[in-house]
Amino acid sequence: MDDSSHARDLQRRGNHQLASRITDHYERIGLPRFYVITIFNETRPEDFYVGGEPTPIGVRILIDHIARHSTDKESREQITRWIKRILHPYMEKHEGLHWEFHADETSEDLWMINGLVPPQGGSEVEKAWATANVASPY
């Protein structure tokens, strides 16, 4: 395995570990694992600018919360703290890294999975989806 193949393999394993850690958190609060989708899109350094200046190493994380929404400022601050706790161990490994994240709360009225409207949060149907780890008609 050449150096670039080894580096890609390490990156894939790191991405898998991070995606699993994120998914584990959402599962602990009762969501089906398949509600969590993690996409890693690499951006070339010459295409990543912060404050109008090129950034040699940067990460921008976008999170869409659809299945559950925060109710107040305190719960939003709690969410940002747990997101930081999940991400920080992965980000601190890279010296000089510029990293940031934000979470949007998308209306569940604008959401479907495999053509199905997801069941109400916490319902027996959602619990069945979580157990089966797949969307199914109800």
C-alpha cells in the first residue's frame, strides 16, 4: 500500500468512527440509527476561504435536525456542547485546523424517507422503526 492509499484508508476509518459516534449519540436519545446520515465532502484547500482568505486546512460541518427540535436557548446551547464533545477529539488531532459547525432545525413537515412520512417522535411506530432500523409503511 503506497502512502496516499494508506492515508485514504486512515481517513476512511476515521470518518467511519466519527459517523458511528455521532449515530450512537442520536440512538441513545431514542432515534432510529437510519435517521442519521453523515456525508464527508472533501474540499480542496484552494476552494476553502475563511474571511476572504484561503485556509490550508479547514472543516465546515452542517447538521440538520429534523426529527427533533430544541425548545429554547438553553436546550440549543446544550446541543452545541454535545456536538462539540463529539467532534473535538477528531478535530484537535490536526494542528492549525479551522473548524466550525452549525445545526439547522428543518421542519419535519418537509421530510420523507423512502417516500414515507416518518412517524411522530416517540410513538410506537417510531420505536418499531428504531428496532428494525428501517423505514416501513404504517
